[in-house]
Amino acid sequence: MRASVPGRIGSVLAVLVLAAAGCSSAPAERPTPTDPAVVHTEAGALRGVSADDHRLFAGIPYAAPPIGPLRFQPPRPAPPWDGVRDATHYGPRCLQDLSGDLELGRQTDEDCLNLNVWTPASDTVEKRPVMVWIHGGAFVNGSGRIYDARRLVARGDIIVVTINYRLGALGFLAHPALGPPGEVGNYGLADQQAALRWVRDNIDTFGGDPDRVTVAGESAGGMSVCDHLVAPASQNLFSAAAIMSAPCQAQAALPVAEARSTDYAAGLGCADNSSAAACLRSLPADRLREPVWFYRIGDDELTGPVTDTAALPDDPVAAIASGRAARVPVLIGTTRDEFTLFVGLQYLRENRTYTDADYPELLADTFGADASAVAERYPLSAFSSVALAYAASVTDGMFACVGDRLAQDLARAQSVYFYEFNDRGAPAPEPLRTLPFPVGASHSLELRYLFDIGGAPPLDAAQQRLADQMIDYWSAFVKTGAPVAAGQPDWPQVDAGVMSLQPDGSRMVDDFARVHQCPFWAGLR
């Protein structure tokens, strides 16, 4: 089976959310020696927001601005500052493509390596565990500020750190002129590692425990977590990992990434390899908003980390299969109907309605030589539309069964807890509710159950109970490495089954592999 991951995941965020420009309306009190709105980091003091149910310190620089000669370089330490730095407003998002961006490029900047720290309202004697959240967006858009974590920190009694990292060409361009052999690309991945080091060195001043750090993310963020499990420079920076809706196959091999990056540079007028590095670093930042694409699957594209490099020597799926991943507890899962979102976005972008005649081509673009076998296993007669047949095949082949395989491989050496978000009535943003087919429990719709994210109708009472339950499970995992939460159904390790998260009652199930036809997909590998 062709190893491919559907792309344009970044447009998901454009449909789902429009991040608020500020942080909170709660006023900070005048600083005193015990002012909860003031903390002291290694680089200097910060004044954030202290509210009744949380504290927020926003826009904190964790690395030097990656501009000028530092463009396409690993991140450098953030310079210190004098006095008390304002941390009551989010910092800029990293530079990203304008297509699908509801803010049309506003609040974006090349100087974007900042993070946000959410804590419960009051300190305790015991240091709290920490979840570092890596946002999704196909490695081409998104930001940490989208994820309002006040419910998660208040109910879960944990600290949450949301980060920005370089995206698109600025984050992953692997032109061979930009560095020594095998040391190009992966600047965005290095940013994430720098943020994890910042947490290690500074989180105690926010009441956090640097020895209990869970690295977590969804979609491209979850793929990043897979990378950190095997990347040499990420080891010992976290004690647990949470991988949400991430096929973990978004990596490009170095030769492919170098070739695509060389073509990209030539298109910008930097075709001469002897001067390409200087040429690329001298371009206005806006010229680099357009991503470099390492994959094309039908109409979908994706960029991302580069393997066969010093930063990421191995493909994470292969490394995990061979037991070469960090030995930490893992929470991993998918949504029941992952790919309906992407089919829906294609419909909305192009007003395209798939016909029966389109089905073989869709499968061929995605599965290559395996398309005929997939068509036989997922016949149109079993579905109410071509869109849902195609979505089901990619959901199973690229998400559900890849997640199942990763969980089984990881479980040979560590504790692993597997879930499926299965609220097929999850509130979706208004454009998705106009589609001629239901999106169900699609990609990214579970995020509103953990974070406060706008763009969709509110949860009903049963869904709110599920949201509270998910917060209890996730925060328990961050605290102990196991999603064992008081008053919630038992969630044993993956060898006992999969936790099906549903508003009518979450429960362990043992038919996940059968429902998603994982034995069939295993036979295509």
C-alpha cells in the first residue's frame, strides 16, 4: 500500500476556529511579592492574567526570533529582558499561507516562537504535572492560542503549555544549501524541542513539575509527538505522550524533501545552489508564505518533518515497530469518522460532488496499486454516497488501523491506552452542517471537548458530561501515566480493548479492529 497521508489539514483550523485577539478580560492586580500574576523565568519576569479559575501567561518567547541570518537555522536561546514583561496578550502566529486563513494573514509574523502557560488559579505545595500541547494544521498553519485551556487546568488541576513553531517552508524547507548534509529541514521540529527544554528549565516557577511532562498533540501535532518518541534530541524531555488522530506517516525522506525544496527555491528565483542559502534568507518573509509540499495525494497536500537526517534518523512508524521509541506511557486514539472532514472541505472548496465514476480515481490517487482491492473491500453498494465510501476507506486505512498498529507496537514495551472518539453527533462548524452527507465524529471535532474552541454550536448536556469525562481521563494520564479517573469507567491498557468515548456512556469495546477492517489493511502492507 502506498504510504500516504491526506493533507491540507491546515484548512481544518480555518473552518473550526478564529482565535481571539486577547487573552482574558480579568484584570491583573498590582504586583506584590506574592502577586499570582507575576512569575520570574530564567530570561526575566512576566506579568500575566490572574482570574478566579486560572492564570494565563501568554506570548512568552522561548527562543530568539528566527529572522535574518537565523532564518532556516536551529532555534537559539531567547534573549533576556529587563523589568517585567507583559504576558497578558498572545504573541503572533507563525507565518502561514493565506488560503483558508480567516484572519487573512493578520497576527502572523516570522518572529513567532512564543508559548502560553495556563495554570490553575492557586499554587499548591506540590508541583503540578504539565501537558505541552502541539497544535495541528498540516505543519502549514494553526497556532497555540487557538486552544483555550482554562477548563482543562481548572477541572484537571494540571498545567497546560501551548506553543507555536515554524510552519511550511520556514519550518521544513530542506534545501541542501541550507546546511551540512543531513542537517537541513526540521526547523519546526527543533522549535518544539526548544519549547520542551524551556518547560524543563522554567515550568517550576509556574508551579509545574519538570519531571512530569506529557507531550501531546492532535493531527500534525500528534504526528510531531510520534517524531519526539524517536528523535534523539527529544529524549528525556518528557515522561509521557498523547497522540491524537495522527497517522504518523507525514515524514518525507531526505532525497524527496531536498528535491521538492530545490524546485521550490528555484520558483522563488533562488535556483543557483551556490547562492541559494543567501538568496532564501534575503527574501521578504511574505514570499515564503506559500508552503513547500512534500506529498500530493489527489487534491490533498502536506509538508512536514524530514527523515534520514540528524534530527530524525528514522521513520517513526518503523522505529516504533522495531522497539526504538522512548519507553514512556502513551495515550493514543482516533475519531470514528476521521476523513469525512477532508472530503467535506473538498466539497466546500470546489463545490464538487463525487459520482460513481469518480470512485476508482479517488482510490487510485490515494492507494495506488491497492485501489482495486480497496474498492472490492469498500463497495459503493455498502454506502449511501461516494463521499462516505471514500471517507470510510481512508479513515480505516490511514487513521484507525495505523493507530491500532502503533498502539500494539508500542504496547510491547510500555503501557498504552487506546481510545476512539465516537460521538457521531458532535457539533460541527456551520459550513460542515450544509454538506449533503453527515461528517459524524470527524477529524478535530473532539478538540472542543478538551479545550474552549469557537466556531460550532455548544455541547448539549450529554456531550458536556463526555467533555468533563475526557478532561478527567486526560488530566489523570498527565498526572499518573494512566487514564484512571475517580467516578469514571475503568480504562485498562490496550490489550483489554479500546475505550469508546460516547455521550450515552463511554465503555471498553473489543471490535475496533473488525469494525475498521484492520486485518485487511495489514495484508496490504
